[in-house]
Amino acid sequence: MSKTTLTRRGVLSRGAVAGAGLAVPTIFTGSSVAGFTNEPTGGAVTLGFNVPQTGPYADEGADELRAFELAVEHLNGGGDGGMMSTFSSNALEGTGILGKKVEYVTGDTQTKSDAARASARSMIEKDGAVMISGGSSSGVAVAVQALCQEAGVIFMAGLTHSNDTTGKDKKANGFRHFFNSYMSGAALAPILGANYGNDRKAYHLTADYNWGYTTEEAVRTSTEAIGWETVAAVKTPLTQTDFSSYIAPVLQSGADVLVLNHYGGNMVNSLTNAVQFGLRDKIVNGKQFEIVVPLYSRLMAKGAGANVKGIFGSTNWHWSLTDAGSQAFVKSFGTKYGFPPSQAAHTCYVQTLLYADAVARAGSFNPCAVAEALEGFEFDGMGNGPTLYRAEDHQCFKDVLVVKGKENPTSEFDLLEIVEVTPAAQVTYDASIFGGDLGSCNPGA
Amino acid sequence: MFGLNPKDARLLIIVAIMVVAAPVLLNPFPEGSNLAQFNAGYPDLMQRFVIFGIFAIGFNILFGLTGYLSFGHAAFLGIGSYAAIWMMKLLTMNIIPGIIVSVIVAGVFSLAVGWISLRRSGIYFSILTLAFAQMCYSLAYSVLTPITGGETGLQPKVNDPRILDAATNDGVVPKTNLFGLEMTSSTEIVMGGWVFTLNAGYYVAALVMLISFYISIRIFRSPFGVMLRAVKSNQQRMNYTGLNPKPYTLAAFVISGMYAGLAGGLMVAMDTQAGADRMFWTASGEVVLMTILGGVGTLIGPVLGAGAIKYMENILSKINKDILHQWFALLPDGLEDVIVALIYPFVGKGWHLTLGLLFMLVVIFLPGGLVEGGQRIAALFKRKRKPEDARSGKSTEPAE
């Protein structure tokens, strides 16, 4: 084949063949074989657990995955059943979901939106997952939620605290059990007022991305409402590891409270720096200087060590809660893995059960039927007291825990103590305040 | 054919056939079998293959021909993505305006970056481009949040204006389409145990990739391409002969920036999400890896490299411990655990390790990348079969 002879006829026929080849996919478009995306047909149903296995939140991801495995075990009738016995709805019988054995696939979000979407798409397109859950960052949650809306599967958000997930970026196919920045602010402010007084001057250090902004906004609004003054709000780069240069100006500003709107490694570093600078020993304006961390997690408390002692924050759930649901969950998690679960594990476990229960009540895996079953659903026995899945924005409303770093921890897991359980009514807000549009549910296919 | 010499025409035709048949070629294992794990013939991954193929082809025009190593190409990819998603939010969900604008915006931006960066060469050039890319990333991640959506990125919303589209009132975000042909629509062909998915979006992206590939061949074979090679081999000599290399390198830089923008626009067209992640420096590093892995300065190499890396990222990374245990379940328990323990670090989240090893092996033993590997194998067979070829001086030149 050293010379290609071209004839008019040859070009035409080749062109026709190529054209036909390209036209093939357009002829069969919209092949609606199933009533909805990935309708499970065999004796099993596949769920997709998309968690960060690498990157800054790998610890949370690993704990989420443990919770998912436990939930699947319980759904299939294994183990001690965990929260299924305390859950107020009795639709689940430990025989899988609607009699289908629950199987799962896992993926790595890398805490990057693109990677998370690629992983979720492969679960949907290749493995036939009918629900995606997990994640440990709001950016990822919003990205994957939009994908699930488009593909026509249900998204059960994992750890995501930004208002946006069920605020301006809410989607009809997405549901969040975890609490948000607004609730943290609303729960914290009265406790801060009661402990530190109503005439404080606050200085905010805020991680420079969406979650930081919404958290700063929430804490600021709710503390200003009780009479605090915000002296300054400084944004810190997400990649910052040494916060000394940001801590130094705090004292000169005349502020007497430092609010750290940081999460994960950021919070561990900034809090450690602040304590090392001796901020907490200072007396400013005749008052003891205090530090506040709006969102706490046990894994962060562990990282910051002794520095968290006496510092207030909020959390979605803590394993030391004494209600029957929490205890059942802690017991089966502890039996299987040898240590208590984190709040990330709790929310993922609960989300999986809630999804399964909604399918069982709806009698169908169709995302629209499931969404309808979840909307306005009131339940109890899942560790947070009576809870409502609000129909308007698919956000759970439940009690919020205000916690404080324990002065005398008895073990490496016993780092936080619960100061107050703020009732759901106090953190409830109007669904329209963040804007956004839920749209209508999409069953795909 | 098409103004190509026969050898290039053959390469183009082979690539075209491979691309058209990819949904079948990439799904060699029947559904439900243990090996189905290795199937890559699902729309998302196939789209990624061709889109990153475009990205790498464009990068190769700069790096392969002029030798200028840009460490900031992901910035153009990201800017292309943002441009495309804004077109979709403001104008129409038809992908054409988005893709055209993404190429133009990336081109303008690369002109500005290239104008500054190309004042230096070698490592200084690389560092300058890296600095620009990181700057774009930081801006997109925080300062420009109102335009870029920050950490959350941008997605089309129900209440976007989309002034060219007919209004929708059912609360559903319209899908990206090409004059009505939705990018997500697929046809499944079931053949015995095999399921092949023919996806509209993939074929659109593949067609664009073939066009890009064709243009790249033309550039490689043109007098302009020869000039670019001259820049790589000896820029000083070029200066002494009175030729100014700057316009050539700048043109190459802009062309490859436009390729990156095109890839970014297509990414949004296939998966409507634009985020700052894809501008991070590791993304710029990835395209360098792709090009080197496949073969710098070769025509098909970057596409192969892109495929290899994306395959590992998406397939290898999903093999977890349970799956390994399933594979080796037949072995005695002790042996099974040992084998799983040996393999596990290289799959799942350890896929980077495998990629690193492969990269080292390629760089050490096949400096010409996977293409050189292919050529060596081909040469092995050729020598055995036709010794008379060499005598008559008709030995086939490797396809660059």
C-alpha cells in the first residue's frame, strides 16, 4: 500500500459509509428500555458509595466506607441490625431492599469535583448504580448532586455542611441528612452569648472557599443578632498550613473572640497556632479571650489534641449520645471495627437506611417515587431525635449538638462533650432564604 | 488523501476505525464475568479518552515540535470549560456556541500568557507557565467565585436565562445537545453476554478528535511544522540565519492553547460541570505525562498516552480488596491472602504507584514512549518476514 489511488466513486462510497456510521447513534436515540435509569432487574440492586479515599479527607472517607459496609450488612440481614431496630419506620425487614440483595461499588472522589463526577458516572454507566452516596466536601456534593439529577438517580449526600447543597444548588434528586452552616450559627449563638456575654468583639478567620463563606456568614449573622460586634473577617488560603501571620494581628484589632471558620487540617493548624500564641491566656477589654470553631468533628479534635479543651463548636452527631438509636449504632460499629464511629460515618449510615426505607415504602426504585417517599418524611430513632426531611429543599431538620472540647478526656475518642442539644425548632429557617430551585425529579431513561 | 501522504492517510484511517469501533473494542469481556471489571467501553470513559486525546495532541504541537515544556496547559483547559458553561447558561444548551467560544477565549488567553512566557525558554518558560496556571487556579477557586462558582464550580440551573432556547417550565434542566441530539443519549446493543453502548456524545467528541488529529498531521507536515522543529533543534542557529523564532513559537503556543480550550469546551459539553480542580498544577503535569508516556513528537503517541493514563485512573483505581479476594478465591486461604497483599498496593487507591512504575519503565527503556514500543515490536516481525525489503531500500519509515 505505497500509493492510494483516489477515484471519485471511491471517495463517495467511503464518505457514505462513514456518514452512515456516524448517523447510527442518532437513529436509535432515546432508547427507553427501562422506566428509569438503571432499573434493577435481577435479584440484586447496586448502590454506589463515592468517598474520598485519597487526599485531605481520606480519614473521613475511610470511616464513611465502614459505615456503608455496615449499613449494607444490616440491610441484607447480617450483623445485629444496628439502627434498623430503633428506626421509627418498620418497612425494612433485613431482606435487602424490596427483596433484592444489596450490592455496592466504591469509588474515590479524591475530594475533587471532576474526579468525583468521573467516579460517579462510571458507577452509573458501568456498574448500574441506582443511588449514589458519600463524599466529604460541599464542592463535591454539589457537583455529584447535579450529575445525579441529570442522570436520573438519587443522591444521598454524605458529609457536606455548606448551605449551598440544599440552598442555592439544591436539586430534586438530591437529599441531605447532615446539618448546615446556618444551623451551626443558630445553635451556637445562644450558647456563646450565655457563656461569653453579649458584648463581645469577634474576629473571623475564614477558609477562602464556599463552605468558609457560608459558615462565616451564618456565624456572623447569628452572633451579631445577640449583640456581638464583628471587628474583622480575614480570608485565609485553603492550602495555608502556618497561620501565625494571620493570628498576630488578632490581638491588635481589639477583638476578644476568635472564630475559626476552618475545617479539617486547616482548623487543626490554625487552632494550634492560636493556642501557641497564648491567645487564650490573654485578657482583652477586661474579658478572657476565647476561640470558637463552628464545625467540629472528632477527627479534627484528635488532630488538634489538647488545644481543643474548652473550645465551643457544633456537630451533627456524637457517639456519646445516649438515645437508643445512637447506642445501637455505636455498638454494632464498635463490634465490627473496634472503635466508635465519627459523625461522617453516622450520616452515611443513616442516609443508606433512609434510602432503603424510602424505596421499601414507595415500593419502587424509581427516583421520583423514592423522592416522594422521602419528602416530608418524619422519622425518629436515628440518633438525632425526631427528624423531618423537608420537602421544599430536601434538607433534614433535627436537633443540633453544641459541643466543647473535653477538659479531661478518658480515651483518644472521648474528646468532645455535649454542652447542649439545640432543638430543631430553633435552627429551622425558611426554605426560600438561600434561593435556588429544586426543579422537578428526573427518573432518567 | 485529504492532502496527506499515503502513510499519514493510513494512520488517520486506522485511528478513525479504532475510534468508531471503540465501544466494541473496549468491551472485550462479557457482562457479569469477573473480567468485566476491565471493560472500558462506557460513555464517560470513552469520552474522556478522546477529549484528553485532543488535549494531548494540542500539547504535543507545542512540546513535541518546539520543545517548549509548558507546565500550565490545564489553565487553558479550565478557561475553555468556564467559557463553554457560561455559553450554555446564557445562550443555549446546544454545544456549538459553547465549543466555539471556548476555543476563542482559550486562544486569546494563551496569546497573552504566551506573549509574556515566551520571552524566556527552557526551565524559566516552564516555571512562568506554571505560575500563570496556579494563579488562574487560585483566582477561580476563591477570588473570582462570583464568575467561577469557586469550590463548587458551575452547573447549568433550571433558572438560567438560555436566551436562544425555548423556555422550559417543567423544572428540568435541558441536556446538552447538538441541534436536538442529546449528548447523553445512548443505544445499547446486546450480543450474547456482551453489551455495547453507542453514545451520541462520544461520537461527537470522537469526530472532533479526528478533525483535531487531522489538523495536527497537517501542521506536523507543513513548512510551519518544519520551522517549529528548527526551533527545537537549534534556536541559536535559527537566529543567526536571520529568522525570528518568536512568531513561530507564539503561534504554536496559541494553537496548543486553543486545542486545550477545545478539550475543555468538549468536557463541559459531555459532562456539564466546570470547576477549578481541572486547572490545578497536577492537571498540567498529567498532560505532560500523557505526552511523554505515549511518545513526544509522534502523531499518535499523545492519544495513546492519554488513553493509558485515563484507563488506569478509572479502571485500576476501582479494584478494591473485595474484588481481589473474589478473583483469587480458588487459591488456598494463606496463599490468597499473600497474593492479595502483594497486588493490593498497586491497585485501588495505589494506582498512582502503578502509573509511576509504568512511567519509569517507559522513560528508561522506551524513551520514545509507547509508540517506540510498538515500532520495536513491528520491526521484530518485519525483519523475520521480509528481509528483501531492506535490500530494495523500501523499508517503511515509522509513522513519526
